[in-house]
Amino acid sequence: MRVAIVGTAHVHAADYAAVCEGRPGTTLVGIAAPDPGSPFRFPPDVPVVAEPAVLIPHDLAVVTVDARSQESVIPSLRAPHLFVEKPLGADRGARERLAVHLAARGGTTSLGFFLRHGPAPCAMAEAVRGGRRLRELRLRFAHDGLRAGWLEAWPAHLSPERMGYGAFGDLGIHLLDAATLVAGPLAPEACRLRHRADGLETGGSARLAGPNGVAVHLEVDAAATEACLTVEAKFEDGTLTCGGRLGPPGTGAGGLPDPASGFSTVLDALERGEPPGGAILSDAVAAGRLLDAVLAT
């Protein structure tokens, strides 16, 4: 599998490059459109070019430019398979236009909604579809990026203009996607964002309502003391809990993947000649619409 990284603005570009470098049978053939403010560490002996058009032929393009740049970059890509980091587009209009383009281009498009590759959320969703009555769903995603300072080294992630959202949207869109997978269509009820003294958004909480009175609670914190990811589903006949403290990239936590392990799952499927699974374009569009609605409450 020949892979190219397109853009280094997104913090997970480094994780995906490391996966490719450490994976037998996968070759990182080049890196295009490097972001001048990014701390991305370029692997030795991997060509770096300004434009994706001059990359050598490859099977998969990993799109990790900032969300604002996706519309100018994605139409130029010729790889048969794309992996596009979330969010899809920096605003509603861009999201809809990109979805139309990607649906028409052929090949496959994988999205960076990594929780859909986890066995635990899928098992919860299967339980609901199998008739178990879900009463409450609680999801939490936290890391220490704005406490320890490492996220501030990635300037695109401090700019809602470049990424479409602040810290709540960055992490919360994963939780909204997973909650929709498990519970079904959701209606926002309330959202509260948190900011530090200089005005930078650090996270927040949200409450949503699902089918049959399911209560959904989200908690996001980008200034926590440690990285953790948890999902708790309370059914009438018991509770399922998964996740915990997040370790090094690629390890996940308690039945939940992380971005690196989710990306590895996509590579596994493509190498077998199978559809990559996970989120599809309609899921990405729905997650973006729901996030917009949550932030508007």
C-alpha cells in the first residue's frame, strides 16, 4: 500500500505518518502541502513537495490539511482511495460541496471518525437494534493539550476559522457521531462552552435527546490532567461501559480505538481489497449538521 500525506496542519498527521512508517507492506511515498506553522516532524528520506499533483503515484491520500483548505486541495487528488480527517469542511456550505464532490469522484473515501471502528460502540449499537431499551448515554473525551501546551504548538487547532470549530467541536464531533451510531437521531437541548482567561475555548458539555426518551450527555475537555475517552450506555437491564485512560497512539482504551488505531483499521481493509468501513460521507455530513445545531442551542 503506497500512501501519501497531504497537509501537515492537523495534529493527527504525525500519528498517520508514524503508522505508515511502522507498518510492513505500507510505504509512505511523499508528503505534500506542508503547513509552515506545523511542528510535524518529517520522516527522513520521504520526499516533501509543495503540490499534491507532483507526488509519485499512490494508492491512498491522507488529507490532513486544515478544514478551510480541503476544498482547494481535495479536487486535485488522484489517488483511488482517500482518508479525510474531520471535520469535513470548515462550514456548512463547504461540507455539502465536498460531500457532493467526494461522492462523484469514485474510489473510496474514509473519514476520521475513528470511534466507528471500535468494537464497543458497535456492540452498543447492535444491542439497541436488537431490542435492548437504552435509557441514558454518557460520553467523555478529554486530553491535556491546552494544559500541557502541546496542542498550542499546532496553530491550526487554535483557529476556528481554519478548523471550523474550537476545542468542543474538535473532540465533540467524535462523540456526537458515536452517540448517533448507538442511540439513533438526536435533538440538541443545551450546550455550555468553557473558556480560559485569554478567551480560548477549552471544551464544554452538551445535552441531547434521543429516540424513546434517551438522554445523551457529552463532556469535552482539552485542558484536562490526562487523556481519556469513555462511553457509558445505561439500559433498562444493565449498563455497558467502555474506554478509560488513553495510552500511546495506536493503543486505544478499553474497547475504544484512538485515531491511529482507527486509521490502521482502514489500511487493513484496503489491503484486503475490502471497503474501509467506519463513517461514510452521509455520517460526516450528519455529524457536522448536528454539531452546528448543538452549538446553536
